[in-house]
Amino acid sequence: MRQVLNNGELAFLSGQLARILHSGISTLEGVSILKEDTLPGEGQEILSEVYASLEETGDLTEALRSSGCFPEYFIRMTEIGERSGELEEVMRSLSSYYKGQCALTDSIQEALTWPLILLAMLFAVLAVLMSQVMPVFEDVFEQLGMEISGVTSVVFRIGNALQRASAVVLILFVAAVVLVLISLRTEKLRSTLLGILNRLPFMRTVKDLLTCSRFSHTLSLALHSGLDMGEGFSLAAGLTDDPKARQRLELASQKMDEGLDFGEALRESGVFTGLNARMASIGFRTGSAETALEEISARCQEDADARIQSAVGALEPALTAVLSILTGLILVSVMLPLLGVMSNIG
């Protein structure tokens, strides 16, 4: 089964289509050009299927959907472009959006690289300490005729086990490091890392910001394409996959049906807060809703990026602290009994 195109591929495809449409070439001919310029492989096969469906139906939205390789957001935005006659603008906007998503995942990958290296160093230091240093202390204890028990005994047993299986441990460790480094270059793992981050309690705010950014961007583009407020709002809300955000949007829709101003409805339902709510309210009152929503989208995206970088950056000192504490506990568990013996001898 084919996978959905990744963010980089979607950014490239939409950007190329925007350039082609800007030059006056039809959508059908544009897809044909992209198909011919694509190297043989799965990418060319996908474009061939899109071209065949587009040639038959004349509907790019349906052609993208039938291929099964495009996300719902891309398809629905394409539908807006076709219905409003603003397909070029929509494709340019999609290219910018997916480039931003690529930048986000790439920045997370770069930010995670050093903490992962530090984590590998942590395990390496602990392994050497347990397998090479601890047996030396055990020999000293045996020569002094000390009875080993408690935590010290557990530490020594772990050290002996690691020493006996040192070759296997080394191979597994190197294999794990190589596998992680290779996997970090794949779209699937990067998406998994984002999913893990999104599940963390302190990342809830980040997820809300990203959802707000996407909703604002979609609604702004819908209004720019000529859709009325109700239709644009329904489309933007329908592309929101977060259940809590959906509830807030449904509440906002109810409040608007009751006659409340759009900006106030979003503020009271919690879709927009603080400055964002104020900007939305002023934008709709002054007739500059598209600009206000686009600014809100950009602000939320920037805020989310900064929070993610901050969260990932906090891993480095945390891992350093863990390494220091574990090393100290291991050494203390051995040194305290030894110091007790030395003081008695003295």
C-alpha cells in the first residue's frame, strides 16, 4: 500500500504547480509536464494516475483523492482553489505551508541530535563504569575480607554480568546508535517523534498553537478564495483533527448562529485568546479578516516553534543531570563501605 506523500514532496509538487499555473499552462498540461520531468519510480506512477484521472474527469481534486497518496488537507484546499478559480494562489499557499512543516520537523531532528548523542554517551559511561571499574572494587573488597550486601552487591552483580557479555553489549549498543541515526532521516520516525512530543503534558499548549495556526491559515485562504464565512468556517473546522479543538469550534459555531460577532464567538469558545482574539475581532470589524487571520496563523506557528525548541533544548541539561546522579550513586554505593573499612583499619 502506498504511503501519503511527505511534507517535502507536497511542498515541491504544490510549488511546481503554482509556477506552472502562473505561466498560463493548464492544470492537465502542468501535471503532464511534472510527470515527464519526474524520474521513473513511485513518484512518476502517482503523477501518471493523477494525470489519467484528470484527463478523464477534468477534476484535480478527485484525481488527487483517487490516487490515495495525498492528505485530506491538501485535497480540500485544492478543492477550494478549483471552486474559486484561485488554484494558483492555493498551490502557492500550500507550498509555503508544507515548507514550514518541513522546517519544523528538520529543526526538531537537529535539536534532538545532540541529546541523543549525550544519551549514548551516558550509557557508554555507565557500561564502562559497571563492567571495568566495579570489578576492581570487588577485588579490593574480597582482599579485605569484606562481606558485600545490599545495593553494593547488586552493583557488583550487574558489573560482572556486563563484563561477561561485554562483546554482545558493545555490538547491540553500536547497532542501536546506527539504527537511530539512520531512522532519524526517515519521515516516518520524525512524525513518530512529533506524535510522542504531542502526547507530553507540557506540549498540549504547542498542539493548541499548531491547531490554531492551521485553522487560521485555512479560513484565511477560504475567505481569500471567495467562500462566504459560514462555508469557510465549516471547511476549516472540518480539517481540524484535534477532538478538543473541534469541540471549541462547534461551540463557536453555535454562538455565531445565536447572533454573536465572529471574533467574540471565537474568543468566548476559547478558539482564540488574548491578542489573537483581539486581532480577529478587529479584523472582521474593519473588513481585513484575511490579513488578521494570516497574522494569527504566523504568530501561532512561530510561538509553537519556539516552545518546541525550548522543550527539546531542555533535554540536554536533564540528561547531563541524570548521568551525574547515576554515576554518583554508583560510586557512593561502593565508596561508603570501603571508607568504613579504611577508617576501622586506621
